Amino acid sequence: MTMTQPAGTTTDQRVEHVDVLIVGAGISGIGAAYHLKERFPGKSLVVLDALESHGGTWKTHQYPGVRSDSDLFTFGYRFKPWRGPSIASSEEILRYLDEVIRENGLDDHIRHEQRVTAATWSSDDRRWTVEVTRGDTGEELVFTTDFLWMCQGYYKHDQGYTPEWPGTDRFRGTVVHPQQWPADLDLTGKQVVVIGSGATAATLIPAIAETAAHVTMLQRSPTFFFARPKTHELATTLRALDVPEEWTHEILRRAYIAELNELTRISAESPDLAREFLIESMRPQLPPDVDIDKHFNPSYRPWQQRIAVLPDGDLFTAIREGKASVVTDTIETFTETGIRTSSGEELEADVIVTATGFDLSVFGDIAFTVDGRPVDFAETVTYRGLMFTGLPNLAYVFGYFRHSWTLRADLISDFVCRLLAHMDEKGASMVVPELRPEDADMPLGPWVDPANFNPGYLARSLHLMPKQGDREPWTHLHEYVEEREILPAADLDDGTLVYR
């Protein structure tokens, strides 16, 4: 890295230049740093993160029971065998990330409490200028970089999404969102209502039901749940046979990928069959008096929203044991002592947990500018869901919805490293996706097709996200089974990437 005097109005500061600047030290950023260092040991790199430590989601989420919703054999990196249970706690995942950082010497490259606020591209200088605020001191820092790799995730970590309900100011108890869980919140003997039934609620409820007097899951509409063992029986068998962990990791990765591919295929081709499979898998684990069609049969088709995984069926266990119950209704109003639903049912509560999702963060809410023009990402078209028209020397990691996030993060790392090597071979200092003449009148659709995937956090923010076209490479694919073949074979000289 070199230190140079900045241009323009920042003459009282010094600028640190790196070949590649990675934004975000969560699962994506740590993986990107590993791949970059492995492939290009001579390139300088820095990873910036706004938090006081690495880990991203696994650092910010502190609510009881927080765990993975994907198996760790695919959520873990392909280069680092996972040695724990298939479904893991945040503590276990953070220890795994600690090992990746320590074993690969990434500590020296990660800068904590450094929040990126603006990124400006200059075609004359062929580099990005990145403005950073240091959280512990408020100091303003400036970086320049030849390539900007956005790994900051896709939602706002500092606040969750909470709808407005009538009467919230009347409630005399405690209201908390899982993303701002108080460390001193004691639910022992309390009546708790959890609003929502997604992955967060499914994780939280079994954990707090152990000490709370009772937990009611209040949902506007049902979610598909799927119970599976916390540890895959195949992993138990292989480890009992002293099979090397590298082999176990790869075998289990392939097993989970094949299983999920099949469920995804059936959900698309025979949704009624997939629905029947999921409902019948739930039926024997729930009390006979539970109305499964009302509480556990969503109106959307399987996989149009994420299927919530229950390790060892823990949510069903809490319901069977009477520690938790489900109410499917809408909220008429909060009251002094709880919630009154639209059907008139009164739900008593000492604590209300709003597990109502999160707000999408469009590229970290960073102000981007290219050659003096502010960037509106909604006006760009994506190149393979990882680059964007009009934005040079920039890549973005957005993982899969159905498969594990990290499967795509690894694929994108491969692609970016291949692209950087290709630029070096061509002697190019700039690459930018540009629509070809034959693409000029191409129909454009949203970042995610709602017919394919339509959870609320996406529906609320799609208008802010880049568009996609109706043909490669202007599409944003969502299935690992497709991209693991397409991305490694993508032609870097087909005319859609322009080098200068």
C-alpha cells in the first residue's frame, strides 16, 4: 500500500491506496479476502467494516437462540471444512470465521469501526475514491482503490422493519425488535407475543419458551416449516468411521445441494406435490387439535418465500408441550395489556417481540458517484447479478435465497479473481458492463421476479434495486445448480464487458 496526497478539497488528509478495497467483514467479505489473497498474493487489499468486530449478521444479531437457517456444510466456505453440527449457533459460526481469519493471516487486512459513506469513481484517474468515517473517533479517512468489492450484505443492520400499528403507545409492557435485543431483557415467567413467523421467529420462540410463561406466535399468514436433524445422520456415520473432515465436508455439501436442488425442482414443476410433502412432514409433529391448514399452509407456493428450517423440530416441540401456540390473524390494535386481533381475540402480553423482518440496504446506503454524476442503482442493469452498467471496476455479492448465501459468494469470488487476472493480461485499468446495440431495447424487469421469490423485505424495496434483462448476461440467476456451470464458463470478451 502507498500513501499519497489527495486531490481537491482533502489536502489536509492523506490518502491510502490499495489495489482492491473490500467493504464488509462478514461471511462475504472474509471469503473475498481469502480468495483474493490466495490468487493474488502481490495485490494489496483492505477490508473495511463499520462494526467493532467482524462477522456481520452473526455479530449484530444477539437475540436468544440465534442460529443458521442453512446447513453449515454449504453455508461454510468450500475451502474450510465445517466440523460442527449441520445447524449451528452464531457463536459456533463466529468461531469458524475467527479460524478462517487467523489461519489465513487476514487480521492485518481488516479495519474495524470504519464506515464507508461515499464512493466516487474517476475515469480520468481510473480509480475509486472512498470516504470513510472512523466510528471510535469520528475521524474522516480517505482510501483510493483500483477495484471496489461490495460485500456489505443486503439489509440494514442497525434497525429492523417494524410496521405501524394502532395503539402502540398505549401498551404498558416492553416492545422489542430482535435486531435491537436488550442484553438485560429477562423473560422468565412472562407472557410473550412474537409478531411474525419467519426464520427469526422460528429461531427465537423455542429459545425463549424454555423460561417464559407462554409464547404466542401471532402471524398474519403462515410460513412453510421443515424439521430436520440438527446433525445430519450421514455426518455422524462418516465421523464415526474417522473419515477425514475434508471428505466429510465435501460429501455433506453435495448431499445437501442435491437434496435442495430436488426440493426446488419439485416446488417449481409440481408445487402441489411439494406443498403436500411439506404439510405432511409437519402433521405428525403437531398436536392433533392444531388447524394445520389455517396455521401452517401458506397461500404462496413452496419456495416462493424461504422455507424455515427447524433443527430437531424445536418449534413443534414447544407447541406440543404447550409452551407456545399459534394465532393466525391481523392486528386491530395494541392495548394496555397486549394485542387485540381483528377477530376480537385478546392476546395478553408482558413483552411483544416484533419479528417483522428487516429493511433492504441498497449497497450499504453509500453515496455513489461516477464521473461527477450521482448513481441511481434503479437506473442500472445488472450484469450476472454481480456488476452493473455504468459502474466501472465494481463487484457486488448478493447470495442465494434458497441455497446457502456462501455458495454464491464463493462463485463470485472465483469470477472476480478471473476478471482481475483477465484485466492484468489485457493491460486494462478499467472494466465496465455496457449494453450492446442488440440489448438496447431489451425488456427490463425487477432485480428479483416476484413470481419466483416475493418476501416482504424484497417487495418493499425492489423499486430501489437494479433492473435485470431477459437474456444473459443481464439476468440475476437464483439457483446454484445453474450458476455453478454458467459463471465459471462466462465469456469475458463477449462484448458486454468493455475494457479500457
